[in-house]
Amino acid sequence: MTAPLDHAAPRREATVRRDAEALQVRVRRGSAFQAYAVARRANQTVLDVVTEIQREQDPTLAYRFACRVGMCGSCGMTVNGRPRWTCRTRVAAVAEEGVLTLEPLRNLPVVKDLAVDMEPFFEKWRRAHGYFEPGEAPPEDFAAVLPDSGPRREADAGIECINCGVCYAACDVVSWNPDYLGPAALNRAWTLVNDVRDQGQAARLDAVAGDAGCHSCHSHMSCTEHCPKALAPTFAIAGLKRATGKAALRRLWRKP
Ligand code: SF4
Ligand code: SF4
Ligand code: FES
């Protein structure tokens, strides 16, 4: 007697083959990981994967994004152990084994799942005087700083920061000392120190010279290695170390 035909077999086989080809995704949700399988697609980004999970498998998954084109800085996550912007990170470049482990950015409180609270990060920008100070009587007309002038080139070096927090998550000194201002706030302060129009330099240099400021940086370059905009906060911080040192010497010389 011949065995009855199993008409479902080809469909089951196809399902198994698709699962084997699928991307295996592990997402940290609180203290545990949750597993998902997501179809692999050409040019798929990590953010595409998270969005597909949330829209098609699990609407309770929390994460953050806005622009999807590398401008807003809101999509940072830890991807297979490294902090990254996820809208510009292709799955093919980071999940060669077909496994993607996603966690929230380090060094920031978790709101839910992959979304972190950026408030402590921006509070440090305020503490570092990372905002333009026009002075008591700013000129009414626009100040002209020529694009190819030395001062403009100095200010340009770190100006393209998108506040993504990737460098902040990559910095071990922030982990050891949560008070440390961190690479992004210090990079911003250095950009403003180089802004010839700014009138708040003395207070800014004071703000970044304290115990939790630029002199706490160990110069181990992790921020610079991870910055998706190829900025170099380490060199900005080195600039602040020189500038705060010079300001301290000037104060000493002025003393009677
Ligand atoms: S260079 Fe300084 S700011 Fe950058 S990661 Fe290292 S300690 Fe942190
Ligand atoms: S310095 Fe780079 S990594 Fe840090 S917040 Fe700005 S863009 Fe993001
Ligand atoms: S979503 Fe805006 S930078 Fe990634």
C-alpha cells in the first residue's frame, strides 16, 4: 500500500526554507530578549526591520525615529553590541550571520524597549553652555563670517552634529561617571568657542573646566570611532583642554 499524498508538504517546506533565510532578530524588552523572524530584503536597514516588526508582528514594540534619512538623530540603538544610527545602517553590513540583536542606547534611562530618555543628554548641553550667546547688545545686521576664513573652518569641524547620542552611548567615562558632560555636549561647546560672534566664552570655558568636564576625558577615541557623521569629539575635547588651560593661566597672570 502506498502512503497517502501529503499535499501540505510543499507549503510546509517553503515555510521552513523562508524561516531559515529569515533574519533572526532579538530585541531587548526590559530585562529579557524577545525573538522575531523578519524576511530579508534588498537594501534593508536596521530601522526597516524594527518598523516591520512593529507594524506586522508586535504593535507594542516601542522605538523612536523621525526623518529616516540621517538628519534628526532620533533612531540611535545598540546593534549587535555597537551604538549606531539605525536608519542609515544596512542589515547586510552588520548581520552577516543573519542575527540582529537590538538594545536601547547605553548610558541613558530606558523609556520602553528601544526608546531612551534623551533628557539627561540635553541637560548636559545646557550645563556645557552649548547654546549661542549673542551678548547684551547684539548687532542688528547679520555678522559676516566668510565661508573659507580660518575662524569659519574652525567652527565647521564639529558643526554637523545631529544630537543622536551615539557617541554618548559609546563613552565609558559616561558609564563610570554619570555626571561627565560627555562627547556631544563638549563637541558643541568647542564649536561655540570657535564661533567668533559668540559673547559667552568665559562662562562657557568655566562650565566645561570643572570635575565632570573636558579634563575627565580619557581620549580613548570611542566617541570618534562611532560618530555616524564622522565628527571627532575627541579632538574637540582636546581643544577645550587647551583653551581652559590657557584661560586658567591668564587668570593667574592677572592676579596681583
Ligand atoms: S575620547 Fe573622551 S569623550 Fe570620547 S569616548 Fe573617550 S573618554 Fe569619552
Ligand atoms: S558628535 Fe556624532 S555621535 Fe555624537 S551626537 Fe553628534 S552626530 Fe551623534
Ligand atoms: S531617523 Fe532621523 S537620523 Fe535616523
